[in-house]
Amino acid sequence: MIHFVFRCAIVIGLSVVVFLGMQFLFGRLHCFDCGARYGFPLSYMQDGTFSTHGHVLWVGFLGDFAIAVGVSIFAVWVGHSKKVSK
């Protein structure tokens, strides 16, 4: 049981690292005064301009979080089903 929990923690950690890497590599370009949105696959943050403040786009943030959790759960499920099928 401890090995399964350890494997799950490793898979979830790697999924989060890959997802964060995708955020930085595939996020939209930033500019000095365009109010750019960034995040991958959904925008979760909007930069402020000289007259507005930046803010978090909660729907995009929750969507990105749900995608990351879904990918992690799928990866754990695939890893566990391969172990059980042996």
C-alpha cells in the first residue's frame, strides 16, 4: 500500500511539473501595456495596463486545475491497471 501511495505521489508531482512547464512554454506572449492574458490551456491571469490592475481569471484557473487533476488521476489509473493486470 505504501508503494502505491508513493507511486501516486510521484505521478501527481510529475504531472504538476509537466503542466507548469507547459504554462511557461506555451503561454501567450507578454507586452508592456496590452493587458495580456496568460495560461495554458485556459487563461488564468490577466496583466494590468497603466490604467487597470491585473487580476486572476478564476474560471480559467479552476479549469486548468481540473485538467491537471484529471491528467494525474488518469496517469495513476493507467499505472495501477498495468500493475494489476500482470
